[in-house]
Amino acid sequence: MGAKVTGVSTALKNVFKGKGDTIRSKLNEIGFDKSKSEQLKVELDKGKTLLVVTNQEQIDI
């Protein structure tokens, strides 16, 4: 199911649901090293949200 059916929030949560290895693997694919992926997995397990920004140079603060 996509974001239109489940809503954006649920769709984003579903990306990172799964077993620890799956979460770490997805974080590695995004570009995090093994150590950082493990740290982020622990935080996600606590219910925290992860926001990844890939176009930092285009952000106007």
C-alpha cells in the first residue's frame, strides 16, 4: 500500500518496520555506516522519528 491509501505518516513508518537487520540494512542503503545505523535503530526502537535530508544545499534557513 502506498501513501495515498495509508497516509504519509503510516507509509513512512512502514519503511522502517521490520526486524533489526532490515532496519540497519535500509539505513546503510541511505548512507549511514554500520555503527551509526545501529545507534539510529536503537532510537527508532524507542519510538523516535528519523528525518533524513539529502539536499541540504537547497535548504534556506
